[in-house]
Amino acid sequence: MRYTTTDGPMPPTSTTRSRRSRAGFTLVEMMMAILLTMMVFAITIPFFRNQTMAVDKSAGRLDALQNARFAQNSIDRELRMAGGATGQPIIVQAAPFSVTFNVDLVTRFVTDPNATYLNPQADTLAVEGWEPSRSKKLPTSIVVYPAVMYYDANGNQTPAETISYFLYHDSTSGRSDIYNLYRRVNDRDSTIVSNNLWIPTDTAYFFHYYKSSSSGALSLIPNATLPLYWNSASHLQDSIAAVYMRVAGLYRDVRRAADVTRTIYHRTALLNYGKLKANICGNPPTAPTPVSNTQIVDGSGNIVKISVGWTASTDEAGGEQDVGLYVVERRLSAGTDWEILANVVAQGTATYAFDDFAFKSGTWVYGVFAQDCSPANSAVTGAGSTVTNP
């Protein structure tokens, strides 16, 4: 029998009330969920923190390396073209913290075929020979330059400008070993090239210099004899044949309270320097041999660079005497394709070296071949061993 009422539907039964009361979470269930969430965070947070620290550290090291490479490349790109202008000295100033040289780098006129770059909007006073009426002290010195006007073979003012690269201590760093690198053209305003460059307090140089003997052999000029200055282009035997740079970028790891540095060593040969002339461009040159490749590691066991060394071709100082440069290559030990790394200008030395800072992981072998003025190439001489990089 079914009962009804005129006042509305029957009230809910106790069974219905019991089911509706179970729609939420109990206090015990919520506490368990919070506990599990805290355990997950306790496990994952240290992992993400370590990953973040590793990324920051890697980025800092890369930034230090890129900063050093940019500084070195900026100087090398212009310094290797120094000279080539009649009447002017190639190197003007050779000092531990500054180098000044003459180079026809930029021109405003298409009638200047020896210039490297054409820029019709360039500053007129920065694309021509430096006039004595606008002379100025050379960076880091008290020497005023130029003392005379320089003219080309036609009696016109030389088109080669004077470029200085120099370093000054960064007083804002709060340290005594941090420097900024600057660039100046003639007497124009200096511009900053790179900052946060590290020069240890017991290292009294950024630049080293090499001179060439009558036979073409290079020898290091002692730092104690620097600075040197030139006003004349007629004394090549006293001039500079190559400039060596030690460029170090610094990253401060604040978490470990330790400095991380990345250092680049590079020697720039002055291509327009009065080196021995090639006598013959006949047969391909003999190959340089032997060739070595060696891993160089720091105090922590980390690979810093791969040092490649070789003995000069017998056709450089003897034979046809026509070797102009050496080409450094590398390839995977299991492969056959060589990857060209750099050209090293022949300088009349018995042995040569090249540092590969951009090495790659894997097992590699390095090789070198000589090139004469034809140009013709010798056979590639591979190193007698391999290097395995992680």
C-alpha cells in the first residue's frame, strides 16, 4: 500500500541522507593527500634546484668563453691586416697592455682598392692617415703620435688609419685583476670592446711580441724591454712579426664562492710584415711531419684544448722555399672527411703549434698539410694517435 499526503512529497529516508553525507573528503583523507604532496615536493625540489644550478654554472662558463673569444677575434681580425701602406710603420706601439698599428681598414671612396671595407658614411677623420696636427698620447703611455705626416708612393696623404687596442683596470669591479678592453681609431673617442677580462695580479701582460731574425725565425721579445715604439717604416728588422695574446674571461660562481675562468691563447702573424719571399711555385710542397695532437687539461681534469704540433715542411726554409701556410684539419677516427680548422701562416720556424679550443666529443685525429704560392697542397699528415673527448 502506498501512502500520500496533500502537503507535498514524502521526506527523505535515512538511507538517502547517509548517501548524500559521503559526497566530500574526510579529514584523514585530506591529511594523507597533503602528506603525499609534501613528499613529492621534497623529492623533486632538490632535483630542480640542482638542475637550475647546473644550467647557471654552464651558462656562466660559456659566457666567460664567448667574452674571451670575442675580444681575441676583434683584435685578430684587424691586426692581421696591419701594414701594406707605403711609408707608415706596421706596429706603432708594442706594450704589455696595449698595441697600436697602422692599417687601411675602412675607406669612404671606391678609389681606395687596398681598404678592406667601404663605408661612404664613415667618419672622415677615422679613415685616413693620422695628421700630426691632431696628434695625441698613445694609450697607456706618454708618447705623442704621430710626429710626422705619412705619404703614399704618389705623394698623397696615406689612407691607412691608426688603430689602438688597450686595457685599463675596471675600478667598478671592486677587484684588482679585472680589466676592460678598448679600441681607438686615430684621435677619435675610444669605444669599449669587452669587459670583465681577467688578468691575474702576478701576470704583467695581455700581449706578448715576437720579432723575426734575418733567416725568418721568430723569437720572443722580453717583457722587460717593453714598451717599444716606431715612427718609421724603414726598420723591419726591429719591428714586430707576430703578436701573442692571453685573453681570459671570468665567471664568478657565487654559490661556491669561486672564480671560473676560460682562457684563450692566440698568436697573430702580421701578414704584411717583410718575411722571406717565395722563390718558386712549381711542384707541390713536401708534407709537414710528424704531427701530434694532445689533450690539455686543467687542475680539475677538465679538457681545456687540443694542442696540435708539427714540424715545418722541408720546402719552407729549403727546397723550393715556397710554403706560404699550413692548414690544420681534424676528422673522426672512423671517418674519412677532414674538417678544416685554421690556416697558420708560414713564419720560418722549425716547428709550429695550433690550439683547438672548439673541440668536439668523440674520437678524433688531427692532420696538417702545407700549401705553396700556386697554391698547391702537400699530402695530409695525420697525427700518429687519436684523442677521445667526452
